[in-house]
Amino acid sequence: MKSLKGKTVFVTGASSGIGRATALAFAREGARLLLCARRLERLEDFRQALVEAGAPEVHVFALDVQKRSAVEKALRELSSEWQEIDVLVNNAGLSRGLTKLQEDDPQNWEEMIDTNIKGLLYVTRAIVPGMVSRERGHVINLGSTAGYITYANGAVYCATKAAEKAISQGLKIDLMGTPVRVTSVDPGMVETEFSSVRFRGDEQRAEKVYQNITPLQPEDVADAIVWAASRPAHVNIHNILMTSIDQANSTVFHRHS
Ligand code: NDP
Ligand code: 8X3
């Protein structure tokens, strides 16, 4: 097992759900944490818990990964002690709506594509060259069961996660000959703010998603991410496809009566 103590881990979208749980899990391993999201106050409130859990240092900053020039500027202007990122977790992401494609609002598509695909690319492009030149690093992307099988009314969200799968595979190929690793962690349903964001704050509709079913918890996904990051340096975990016991794929669920 590779120790993560003192390693610098950058998690995008750490203000909620899987990103937040992942930051905490890396803190418990003694990693230094660099965290971003749009809601800076949430990250600031979270900082003390991370230090208490074991993170020797925590730096948080506001960033909207949809904005290319903001991503480039923020990462270029990081102070020297935060420049050498060992693990990048491209977690920031969202879904908007659950609607037939022909009836959907294109604004929903823009948000999902700009965040889940373009945002991931902007952050990766800014950080991976440094990993290559330092001859160490690991990129861990959040995929989904939605990237394997498209479900009804979710064409564009599923397309963004299929794109994440292709990008993770392509990045691995392009990094051949370097020691930089690439992993895609691909969960099924996880109980986070994801559905509340998808339904723009309609909590009743969001709660129904998780009714009569055991979803994954964000900590389950965080465990898998830390496991992938802590494999020996010569081991590259390509994918971790994971669901709760009540899910077979993105369309087959077992709901308790
Ligand atoms: P949450 O809504 O709980 O968390 C999403 C995080 O992403 C928040 O911290 C949010 O922060 C951040 N984020 C969203 N947009 C941006 C942006 N433009 N710039 C920076 N940060 C952003 O959802 P999850 O934890 O469930 O989702 C995390 C990832 O996991 C996503 O990529 C999602 O697609 C993926 N996933 C989720 C599954 C699920 O069932 N929940 C299953 C499979 C994959 P803020 O709003 O403060 O910017
Ligand atoms: C999130 C899981 O099934 O809600 O990627 O799309 S799902």
C-alpha cells in the first residue's frame, strides 16, 4: 500500500456529497487538502473538521469549473506550496432535469456539458503537465453507471458520463510512458444532494429517488477513491464500477415493498 501521508490531494466539488466525503477520507490518511467548489463558505466551515481528522494543511478556494479562464488563473496562481498536486479528484459535477430530450431546456444541457465534460477537461489540462514533469501523479475522475447504459429522460447526463469514460481511457493512453495514473470511479445511485440539484430544489421529488431502496453512501465512494489512490505506484486501477446491493445497472433497481 502506498502511503498518502503528506501527499497533496485536490478535490473539485468538495462542498457536498462524494467530494466532501472524499476530502474527509483523505484527511484521515494524513493528506494535505486543496479543495474547491462554488460555495466557498461551505468549504470554510468544513476546514476545521478536516484538520481534526488528520489533514496537516487545508487550502480552500472558490471556483466554478465551467469557466475556463477562471480555472486556468486559479490554478496558475496557487502558491508554490500548493502547486505540486499528487492526486487530482475530478468530482465536480451535476445533473439537471429528467426530461425527454426533444422537450428539454438546452440550458440544462449547457450546464451538464460545461461542468461534467468541459470543467473536468479544463482542470485536467491545468494540472496534468505538472504531474508529468514531476514524474508522479494520479487523476481520479467521477464517472457513473449512467456512462455505461443510457436511461430514459437522461440522455445528456448519460452522455456526459460516457464522455468521462472516453476521456479517462484516452488520458491513460496519452500518459503512457509516464508514471501518472488514471482511474475512473463509476458509482450507481449515491445519496447526496445530486437529486435535489437535478430537480432544482424540489426536495419531495429528490427524496423519492432514494425511497424503498438502499443507495450507496458518499463514504462508500470515498473509500473506493482512497483505495485506488493508495495502490502501489506500479498499479493502475482503470475503473471501479460500484452500486449498492439494490442496483444492477443504471436501469435495473430492486425497490423494497
Ligand atoms: P452533490 O450535488 O452532492 O455534489 C456536487 C459537488 O459538485 C458540489 O460540491 C458542488 O459544489 C460541485 N459542483 C457542481 N458544479 C460545480 C462547478 N461548476 N464548479 C465547481 N464545483 C461544482 O453531488 P454528488 O456528490 O453526488 O456528485 C459528485 C460527482 O459524482 C458528480 O460528478 C456526479 O455526476 C457523480 N456521481 C454521482 C452519483 C449519485 O448518484 N449521487 C452517482 C455517480 C456519479 P458547489 O455547488 O458548491 O459548486
Ligand atoms: C448518478 C447516478 O443513476 O442518478 O450518476 O444517473 S444516476
